[in-house]
Amino acid sequence: MIRAYRFDGNDELCLCHGPEGGPALLILPPLFDEANRVRHLLVEAARALADHGIASLLPDLPGCNESLVPLDRASISLWQAALIACAEQLGPISHVAAIRGGALLDGALGDLPRWRLAPVKGGQLLRTMLRARIASDREAGISSSSETLMEAARNQGIELAGNNLSPSMIRELDSAAPSEGSAVRLARFADDPLDAEARIAGAPLWLRAEPAHDPAMAASIAADLARWVI
């Protein structure tokens, strides 16, 4: 079911699955182009959660997916404010699940229990997109560097990986990090050497060049979320 929440004069859509009256999980996807590569995965995980009796909400943020807001008006703080509006209007929310860059936003929802898969700092996301931009410039015969691109981005904004990002977004993203909290369950992929409380089957879909789906990964995510929530 598709519902909508009102934010900053616009209706933003939210994909909702599962029964009413029980646990409700707000899902925060990765940011920017990475979100497109895992959209199918998260929708299937949400459907699997419904089979476990857990409701889920997968909201569009301003500037993303079906939003009518231009992306160059968005910032980390704007997205966090939108999440608060979504939770207040479509909740109550009992838990939050964030994937990769989505973990930069979940602190806006207070002390709710949080599940994070492969969380990342904003600066790391920014460097990844800058490297892609530099490689693209090189193919076009343009000489660029991280330093010159960042200087321009902080003052004028920049296009990275098909995303038009404002100076505010660049500044906030560069300093953003997942917030600390005691009620956080950390999940990583099976071959990730870093410590984690849960292991998810498969390899990160956001590293692929095109959107893809992994049914086993969706089932693994849903199963761990269900154990954690219930």
C-alpha cells in the first residue's frame, strides 16, 4: 500500500507493508544512486517482514524516487526533518532499519531501537562519488581532482553520479556520521572482516553497476530483522 506524508508543502510517498497494530519498522535505504540499486531488495525484504507479522514503511525522501522536490534542494538535515514528519504522520514507529548511508539519518528518530547494515560515514560516500566524477572527467579529457571539485562543490554545488548536490548537502554530508546509541544492532555481510552482531548472506548490491536483486539476501535481512524486532 502506498501512503503519503506531508512535508514542506509537498506530499511525499511511502510504501507500506504488513499488519497494523504490531511492530512497525521504518526502513532507510542507502543514499543517492546506491538507493536505486537496492530498491527491489528492500521491497522484497519488506514483504518478507509482513509474513513475520511486522509492518514496514519505506519512505521517499524529498528529492528521491517519486518526490517532486529537486534533489539540489535537499540536505542531510532536511531529510532528517522529513523522516520525523513521516514517523509522526504514519507511525507509530517501533524500530528503525538503515542500510549504508541511511544510517546517517536514523539519529533523527530519537532513541528508537536501530538496526544498521554496513553503515558508512558521509565523507566516505562523498569520496566514492568524487572518484567516479574524476574518472568520468578523465574519459572526457578533463583534468580534475578531489580538492578542486570539493572547493567548487562547497560554494556552488556539484553534479556527482547523476545527482545535483547543493553546497549545504556537500557540507553536511562531508561531516555526517552515524549517531551513537545503546540500542543499535550492527549487521554486516558474511565476508566483511569487521565486527558485527549479525551476518547477512550475499555481497553488497550497491557495488554493482546496475540495479539487481538477490532473493536470498532479502530473506536473510528479513529473518534477522524479525529475530531482532520480535
